[in-house]
Amino acid sequence: MSQKLAIVTLGCEKNLVDSEVMMGLASDKGYEVIDNPEEADVIVVNTCGFIDAAKAESVETILSMAQLKEKGKAKAVLVAGCMAQRFQDELITEIPEIDGLVGTGEYHRIDEVVQSALAGQKPRFVNNPVYIYDEWTPRKHAGGASAYIKIAEGCDHSCTFCIIPKMRGKFRSRPIESIVAEAEMLAAQGVKEIMLIAQDSTQYGLDIYGKRRLPQLLEALNEVEGIEWIRLHYAYPGFFTDELIDAFARLPKVAKYIDMPLQHSEDHILKAMQRPGHQAQIRKLVDKIRARIPQISLRTSIIVGFPGETEQDFENLCAFVREIKFDHLGVFTYSPEEGTPSASMDGQVPEDVKERRANILMEIGREIAMERNARLVGQTLRVLIERRDEEDPDIWIGRTEYDAKEIDGVVYVSNLKDTKPGDMVPVRITHAYDFDLAGEGV
């Protein structure tokens, strides 16, 4: 009888892809991969170690899974991902219930880790991350019409607040042919939307081709039969070229949606963060993108409370956000991470001030989103149907190309017949809410 293995995934979508690869590899080795950890013989917790809140959630989850082992069903609890990579000694010392560790560059060896742990050896497969999966790597896609594709791993930037390069290694791209092959396999499984992820997607190809090749990647993916939307995440503003803008404008399958994390507006804060570019360049880029692609939807993320951020800096940031009117806004409070340069900078901002600033900025984002949604009332938009509404089975829930999965708004759709998840349907928008829309099938 085969061993049952369950993976509990925390953190970002990069972790989700890693978990799907581990599930695919485990299935190939004869494990029965299940969803419920309470029924599993082996439990893998794929952790996030980016900020304090994520680390706390990871530790809490590990302890919860360790309790399942005490109850007698699970034989081993393994810890994977960023916390295993960053805190291997602390985890083993402070949580002795852990039976083994696998880092961000060793998850393809999951079978070896499991076998070693079941033999009582407490394995640590945590080395310098150099691995990245390819189209031949088994992957157990979670299902649905959307799937993430990791086009690169790691990061070569030195943002002073970020620990990612230490946890994920140097930037390493996959060849265009490999990514296209994976997209074709996902399309064959019914996937309609592929979501491209990397720590900095605009750097794609620099390491293997000697120059940035994201426009050429988008060109190739645009030809994949069955794929309807190609969505880009995490595009650094400093490397968003005219060639890339042109690709967005003319390639029909490339969703008119750009996820561009700016982190701040003020030049001296950006300099202290060691972020590429400055406010004048950002304004010029946004104007250029919107002029070339009028229907574009822009998402950004902002960090408030970075060391040295004054009240005047914050007021300027609010004015900048009100003026630019990003369609989607993510707001995060600065977290001083151990081992990062900014953690020891002067001018650390009190937690209550960070929280107040975050709440103010999120309210500004809500108001802008409401304005944006109100302008869509009366328009007919193409919607990717994802699921039924749990409270009203006559209502379907989906997204437009202007909204990303799980982080942006949804569309509640009525008057649909003979519909199933994965269908693309025209919907006339009838109501606008703070972040979501409602409409009728036409």
C-alpha cells in the first residue's frame, strides 16, 4: 500500500509552483498525494520566510502538523521552502518534532528527503539554490483554468529590505522553448490563463541570452493554441522597455494588465531601498504605457514606514497615488528583516505609525478602485468563469483580464446557462462595488 503524502503550502505563488512540482514528483515515485494532512503518512509544510507575519504563520502551521504526528497517523513532518532555507539550524533546535528539511533549491529531491526521514535520519537537504524545474519535470497542477508558470527563479537585485536573494539564490531564467512547452502541456489540461512569475520578470533572459528577452517570450507564448490570456507579474519599472510596451499593445493574448511593484514614490526612500529608477522616470513610464495601451490595468505595491519615511514623505506618497490612480494597490508595512541592510538603518518608524499610514493608503486605494469600477458599468467585458457562488448557485464568479487571480476583484455573473468553470463569456456590467463587479451574461 502506497504512502499518503500531503503538502501544506504557505506564502507566494512561487511556493505554490514548487509544491505542485513536489506533488508531481511524489506521484511519479508511487506516493498517493492527498489534500487532507490529517489522513497523510507524510506531511510537507512548504513555508514562507519573507516577513515576520509569514514566519509566524509558518511556525504555527508546523506545530499544528506536528500535533497530527502525535495523534498517530502521520509518520513524518517535513519543512520545505524559504524558512527551511533561511533558518535550518533554528528550526531543528527549536522544533524537534520536525523530521527533515528541504530548501528552495532541493525540492526536486523530495523522494530522497521522505525516505531518509522515514528511516529516522532527520535529513537536511539545504544547499545553495541553483535548481529550476523544466517542462520535463512532473507537476501536479491544482486544477482550474489558470496556472502559474515560473519563468525564472532567484534575484540579483540588492533591495535593502529584501531577503529573497539569500533564500532563492541568483537569478536564473528558463529557456523560451521550455516555458512554451509547459504552456502547451497546461493548455492540453484545459488551462486558459497562464500567469508568468519571477522575482523580476523584466530581467528574464539576461543570464542565459545575454540580453532581456521578455518581449520574445510573450511573442512565443502568444502562439500557444488554447491559451487565452497571458498575465505578467512583478515587472520592475527600471527595465520596462519600449519594446515590451509594444508587445503588450499588439499581442492579443497578453492581458492588458501589468503588475509593477514600485514600493514608494519619494526619491530618497527609493535610493535607500536601492530600487531602480526615480519618481520622474516612473511618471514618464506610466504615461507612456497608458498612452500606448489606453485600456491597461496597472497594479502596484507600496511599502509604508520604511526607515527615514517622514510624515511629509507619506503625504507626498498619498498625493502620488491619488494622482497616478493605480487600478489596483497593495499596501504593506515595512518589516525589518534580520540580515537586511535596512534593519539596522536609522529612523525606524514605530509600528503604530506604520499601521496608521497603511490604513490611510488602503482607503485611498479603495476610493480609486471604486471610481475605476464605476466607469465599467454599462460595458460588456470578457469574463473567465471560475466557480459558482457558494451562497447562490445561480450566480457564477469570474474575472476580467484586468483582474488577477486571488489578489484583485471578481465579477458576480447572473443569467448564464450551460456554463462551466473555464468558459470565457461576455458579460454586461450592471453594478460596481469597492473592488468587485456584477453583471449579466449576454
